[in-house]
Amino acid sequence: MNTRQLRNIGIIAHVDAGKTTVSERVLFTTGEIHRTGEVHDGNATMDYDPQERARGITINSAATTVAWRGHQINLIDTPGHIDFNIEVSRSLRVLDGAVVVFDGVAGVEPQTETNWRLADQYHVPRIALVNKLDRTGADFARVVAMIAERLGVQPLVLQLPIGQEAEFAGVVDLLSMQALYWPPNERGQPTLTRAAIPANMQQAAEAARRTLVDLAVEQDDAALTAYLDGQAVPDDSLRDCIRKGTLTRAFVPVLAGAALKNKGIEPLLDAVVDYLPAPEDRASDLPSGDGFAALVFKVVHDEHGTLSYLRVYRGEAHAGTQVLNANTGQRERLSRVVQMHADRREELALAQAGDIVAVAGLKNSKTGHTLTDPAQPVLLEEIHAPEPVISMAVEPRSREDQDSFSRGLHTLVDEDPSLRLGQDDETGQTLLSGVGELQLEVTLEKLRSRFGVTVHTGQPQVALRETISRPAQVRHLHKKQSGGPGQYAEVVLRIEPLERGGGLLFESAVTGGAIPKEFIPSVEQGVRRAALAGVLAGHPVVDVRVVLEDGSFHEKDSSTLAFEAAGMQAFTQAQRSAGPTLLEPVMDVEVTTPMDHVGDVIGDLNRRRGHVRSQDQRGNAAVVRAMVPLQTLFGYIGSLRALTAGRASYTMQFDHYAEAPRQVPAHA
């Protein structure tokens, strides 16, 4: 099809903002399904995994395709829980636009902010839907203000809600200046109808329309000139201006609705078609050419084999086409091409530029790999997974399960790049690491349900880091002579602390050929190897600048191996002189609690070494936001429920590493 009529979009939000309900209503409204499923009933189309239905949350991103106004919309519903944020990250990497769903009561929540920053990172244009406006405490204007304040963007309000909370009846469309309602038809299904704007809203609607036009016409010189001359701006011209501003991210269009009641879905679909980009609207850094180029953004394994999800950026490929994996240099064959409708597959003859499809038959392609025409090779930017902050020792309950245990874990880690497998050096146990307790819990349940393996687990452990607290300089000579060729390498290293999040930086300040240029990368390699295990307890070393200042070499006995060894030994020696210290992960925690339990919640957070940053009121509840060390949060949900008679809830996400107090054990 003409890619001008194609939209690749994602639906993203904080957990429980109503993302999957919006997706279900989109499927129903476009005729893709004929009966809506509900998240709370465990029968949502897009939440097809048994764990998703049992837990009432989205764990896996799910893709589907719908049609609206002659356009094909490839839609990805993503998880809202921080533990599964890799699904959001890799989806945004391949999408052209996004719908961000906000809870009309809660407004901008922590995970919304995280997802928003991810979308900024990938330069994804967005439209916003303020959902759940029929709920007690919903406040459209307050959410719009939060979007401006917390996300630092210009909201462009396209609709005003008619009524509030239980009285929410519809919306005023500020482009057509009509009221939109959804009364039930003879089958009891909500049906879009248009009417005059209620008299008591006419003045507010006219003021909001003027604000909308003022902002929109700035995107087009001709429209702005005509507007300043007092001419009316035609609706088509206004839509063009809104589209331009959305694509350049000058503003974010904001719509209103209540997805559970099927109110607001048709205008949302119209906005997707009218304002979000077609594939060619997104700037591409691909070199010119017509050869096939696609990015693998997700890999899943099931009883039928391996299924790899692709975003095609250039060219086309048929089932049976041979492609080159640009990351590995290996050839792969696309045995089948399918379009996904959640867990249902539809065979396609080919995959072409702009498509989001799944292919079977890839054996050695991982998430983030580029598949390309061997005659016109290209390498696309990879997808980066977050670093784990929590690990757990796992082992099969019976020795007979060892093979299934190993195969299952490697399969699950292959599917989720934010998981890691390692080994405890002291006990030899397998360590499963990830970004949160829920993620590890879900992974072990998948191991049981999909591979028939039940495991013993150790206590969760946080992923500590090591750093230094002061500068140090060392001169180290690596010299060995044992009959044959000798080893000689001398280096002078200076190390100094960096700001948190600075990583490990290596620089060379060697002058005058004291160390030949070909040996300097070997020194860096040695430093980076040594930094994998610090001197305090073997944790990775971060936030350190390493400067190679001087050294010496031997004409015959110097080698890359000798300088790598010298770099390792010098860095380890320098750490010991630089005040090594532990860093622990600190989480951004948001607790929503009834007002009468605020004191108990804050006192408990303080006992957990938490630092309360803010306290707000949201409806009849209090929202406490704090920075809390992850080490103190294991089992927090049970404690919180006990403190508040089960009435409070919380979310948390990794924020930063901070220096750990001396009482934190080095092997935590």
C-alpha cells in the first residue's frame, strides 16, 4: 500500500492508566474484533499471555493492525510497569509515533515520565489522551497543567470534556466546534453523535479555540499572515498546522475520553491519521539505495519455533529471501513473513519499507541486530537494554531438570535483553539478574509454565557498584623473563572520580612516543577488564576517569598482551589508593495512600533510609514521592498493606546509584 496511508504507533503509559483498554476499544471501533475484552475480566485481546490475564497487567508488547479512514495503523500496546520497560524502549525505537495515555485522576505518573524521556530519546512525535474522565477525582485541566509542568512540553488542547466525573458525557471538538456524545444504539453499543455545544460551555469553548488557533498557525507563515489579517483559518489548513507542529514536537495535541465507556475513541483514531507521522515523515539516517534493511526489535520462542519482529526501513523481502545479519556477518533466510494480530498470525507475501512484521526462520539474529541486503549492507543503531539492579540465585529442584533449566533460562534471556545470566564465584550457583522483583518472578513463572521447570531461589540481592572517592596515580612495571620472549610494559595511570552516571572514561595523554600508539588500546582493554571486578567485593567499577600519562616499552619484549596486563594491574593498584567505596541503587518511589495514613507511610520510608521529596494531594488521597535505597525495599508491598489496612499502593523505578553507608554489606 501507499506508505502515506501507513501509521506505526505505540500506546504507552504508566501502569493502570488504561492503555490496554484503549487498545481494545480501538480494535472494536475499527471492526477488528466484534466484542471487547476487559483487562479486569482477564480476556483482553492484547493481553493474551496467561500471566498477563492472571495479573491484570501487560507484560509483553503486543502488535496488531487495524484500518481507519483508508489508512493502515500498525499498533503496539506496551507494558506500563517499570520492570518490563525494555518492551517500551524497543518498541519506541521502531515506531514513528505514539499515543500517551494519562489517568484523568492521577495525571503524570513516574512511569509516564520515564516513557516520555524514552520517546524524546528516539524523537517520537506524540499525541496525549487524558483517559478515565468518568472517575471520581478526574480533572482534565489539572492533568493538562501537569503535562506542561512535569514533561516540559506545550500541550495543544483539541477537546474539552463535557461534564466531570460521573457526569462526564462527551467532549467539545474545538476544530469543528461541535459537541460529541456516545449514546447507546439499539444493541446497547455507544455510537458517536454530533450536536451543538452546550450553552453553558460556549464561552469556554470559544476561548479554548482561540488558544488552539494562536498556537497552531505559528507553524505556517501563510496561515499566520492570514490569521493576523483577521481572516478565518479553514479547518483543513488548521489540521495541516497541527500536523506540522506535532511532527516537529513544537506541541503535543491533547484529547479527552473514557475508554472503558467507549467515549473518545473515534476522535483519537482521527488524530492518529491526521497528526502522527507516516514512515517517510521521520528523518532517516539510512544511505540512499533500495536494498532491504530492517531492525530486529523483538524475539520470541514458542512451540512453532523462533519468531523475530522486524521494522523494515528500506526495500522489501519475500518469504524465502536470504539476508545478511550486519552484526554477525552471517546469512539468514526468512522462511515466512507474517503480520501479527496479538497472538494470531496472518501470512504475508512480502515485507516492505514501513512495515512492522514478524518472520520465522532466523537462527542467529538477536534483538537489536540489522538484517540487510548483502549487496547493499547497512548497520542500524542497536537497542540498548537497561542495566540490572537486582539478582537472585536460582537452581532446578531436581537434577533431571538441569538441561531444561539451562535451555529455558537462555531462551528467556534471549527474549528479554534486560535479563542477565551469571554465576556466583563463591557458590557456583546460577544468578538471574534483572530490573525488578516482579520481572524475576514473572521469568521464573515462565520457566515453570513453558519449560516445566520449578526452581529453588535465593534471597534477592541488589546489584552494587564500586567507585573511588579521591584521585590516585600509580606507576606499574609488568616485566617477565622466562627463557623465551619476555614481557615488558610500563604504564603510569592517574584515576579520578567522575560524577554519578559518568561510567568509565579512558583517555591517553602520552606524548613523545613513550608508548607506541598500537599498544594504547591494549592498556584500555586491560583497564576495562579490571574494572569488571573492583577491589572491595568484586563489583563493577563505575564513575572513574582513567588517564594514561606515561610509560615505557622494550623493542623486543613489549606486546599487546604485556600492555593489557600492565593496564589491569595498574588500575587495580590505583583503586586501592583512591579510597574505594560502594554504590547502591536508589529507587524513585511513589506511594498513593489515604490521607489518614500519610504519617505512617512517611515514617516507614524514613526507617528505610528514604528521603521524601514531595507530598501532594490527588483527589481524596495523598501521594508521597521519595528516593529510597533498593536494598531496603524487598517485601515493601506487604509492609505497606499492613500499615494502611491494604488501602495504599506504590510504584518504583530505578533512579541513580549513590554512595552506600558503611553498614551496607559489600556482598549485599
